[in-house]
Amino acid sequence: MFRAIMASLFIPFLLLSVSARYTSHVNGEKQIHKQLSGFRVNLMHIDSLLSPYSPGNISFPDRLQRALRRSKQRLQKLQRIPGQSNDRNLEKATEIGASVNTGSGEFLMKLAIGTPALSYSAILDTGSDLTWTQCKPCADCYKQPTPIFDPSRSSTYSKVRCRSPLCTSLPDFECKNTAGCEYQYTYGDFSITVGILSYETLTFASKSGTKQSIPHIAFGCGQNNEGNGFDQGAGIVGLGRGPLSLISQLSSSMPNKFSYCLMTMDDSQSKTSPLMFGESARLSGKVSSSTPILQNGQESTFYYLSLDGISVGGKLLNIRKDTFSLQSDGTGGFVIDSGTTVTYLEQAGYDAVKRELASVIKLPVADGSQIGLDLCYKPPASRGSLPKFPIITFHFRGADYHLPKDNYMVLDKSGLLCLGMLPNSGMSIFGNVQQQNYHILYDNVNKLLSFEPAICDSL
């Protein structure tokens, strides 16, 4: 589902070049577009002071607690196939679990829609495909700080035809006379958006104000949007692997790849993180590593990785190699997700990590159940006397990902140091605490995930 989240201050600029024009045909209609190299935008943490949805200037431990609650809710979304629903009747949409308290992601990106352009902030989600925003006339819309998009006021708005492959790629759709492609998109916790699949011009801007408009992007014009997690943004930007996702649609005008660099949660109050598309997403290559992105035959959205093992302090843990494997029926597997805060590991793998850390970290063990974390320690009065914490290494196929202390230990409200990982049964998820201070590249052209340690401010 949703995903998203931690921020970084950088010298703002938009990388963009026009190299050619290309022609495509959509439902028999000739479309002429500019061929782009790439571009760059900013991400805000949902609890950042920069966010229009900010709760105010709250402490780091309070932000951590809020993020942990969202992380548990996010897990509910990702445990089910995104967009999957067993009910194709759009009129029953309001009957589906709308009261479930959901978490949608952790990061927001600013963009604008239509002509004239209407600005809003949407939740970035690497775990879903459909990009959507709330639209008039609203049958059931939640409150948002920016105006709701009115397609009748935009000169570039049009509906996606029912015969379009984009319409038929939706898990649930109906075609009624001139209404166009009506969709029902249900997330794992049964939060839902219902509306008309449409085309619009989307405009992206860097922190410096440089703008790039891209026409004819398919999006959901949501007129019935229910699920408490939605009110963290004015919609969703889907960056999954399916044909409807923003990155998949951009692939006709630039390379199908994107990257981000997330700063630590400590810095998320006042800093933004860079998100790059196309050629702008390349790594330095000096210390980068790559691992294959796997395909789940049961669904096309998630970014699955092959995790072969885990080491703590250089010691390879006794974990069966198939513990994190993607099964033939589509269950299990190891997913990287920007919208989940902590990492969730299959129980056997988590138990091995917990046992080894408990044996090497020489601090009193404390109870972290009140905030929802499992392995916690009471640090000494003097932070300068902290013992040495081991490096945790995730051994992906062909690439090792090293986690220093700050990428796996978090400070809770009561001053405890806690492991930012939790057990789960089924899917395992690589959260954004573990991704901070890494430049991570999703290369859908070569089906590779590449990464390297980075100072996000300097990118």
C-alpha cells in the first residue's frame, strides 16, 4: 500500500533535459510528448513542520511513537495484495471496512494537477500503483488543507476510455454509458478510493521553484475515499511496479527508475529528502551494491528482494536460507518499503537477531511493550559510556547492506534504546529506519535495487 518517509536538506535544483520528442497512441489518439532525461523533487516527513498536516513541534520520541503506530497499520495494508477486492460491485464500496484505522505512509511530496495547476501534497507509496486525489463532486471526501480538485475547471482533464489497457489493468472497474472507467481500489485493510480513472497534466517542482509539467498522466479522480490513514495527504502517489503507477507511466518519456535518500528521523522536523526520477536517479557508483528485484507471480506491485541471511558483528546467524523466501503461492518474501517505519522479520529470523544482540550488548534489558517495541535497553546516565554496538548486515543476493547502530536502534519516549525491528508471520518488510542515510535506486529497467551510504544533504 502506501508507503513513505524521512527527510534531508539539500541544495535544491531540478535536473531536467529535453532531448527529443516522441509519439504514442492512446486508444487510437495520437499523443506527442517531450522526451525527458529526469527530474528531482522533495519529500517531507508527515510529521515535519514543513508538512501541511504537521501536528506541530513535537519531540523526537513522540514522533517515533506516532510513526510506530502508523507502521503497525501499514503492515495491515501490505499483508494483503494491493488493490485486491473480492467484490466488483462499486455500489457496495461504502460497506467495506471503512472504519478501519489505517496508516498510509510516512512521506509526502508536493505536486500540482490540471490547467490551471492546483497544488496539493500526496502520500508517496512504493507499495501501491494507483495515483489519485480527491475530486469534485464528492460523494464522501475527507477534509484536506488544500482545495479539492474540480475537473470541470481544468482545460487538460479527460477520462480514460474503458477499452484502454490502463482501465483493464485495474483490479476492479465498471463501465457505465458515458461515465468512463469507474474504479474501486481497495487496500489491504479495506480502506478504499472510488472514482473515475482520468488523464491530467501533473506538475512537479523542486525546492528552488523550478517546475516540470508532464501531460496525459492517468490518475484516479476519487469521489468516495474512506480510510482514516488517507487524511495524512490529499491522495496517493503510487510508485509500485504495476502499469498504473506513476513511474511506469513516466517510462514512456524517461528511464523507468527512481531513487531517494532519507535522512534520520532526528532531522525530519525541518529538512526534506531528495526523490529523483529517470537519469537523475543515478548513484555515484563509488561504493554501490546491487541486488535483483524479484517478481511475485501473484501480484505486480511490490519490490521483493532475496534476503539470504543476516550477520551480527560479523557472525552469520543460524537462519534457514528459505526463511525469507517468496513462495510459489505468492506468500512470504522480503519487501523493501519506504512507508513502513521499522523492519518486520519472519519470526525465526527475528528471534535469531534478538538472541545475538542480547548476548553482545552489555546493557540492562528493559520493557518496551508500552510503545510496541520488543527488545529495549536502559542506557547509562552518561551517553558517552555507551558500549559498542555491533554492525548488523543483511546479506541480499549479490550485495551486503550494513546497518550501524543508528540504523537499527531508536530512542523511545522514556529514554530507552530499542531495536527498530519486530517479528511478523508471513511477509517480511525492510523499513525506512533501516534505509536512512542510504541512497537507494529502484531500477525497473534492469530489475535491480542498488544502494550506497550517502550524505543526503550533499546529493
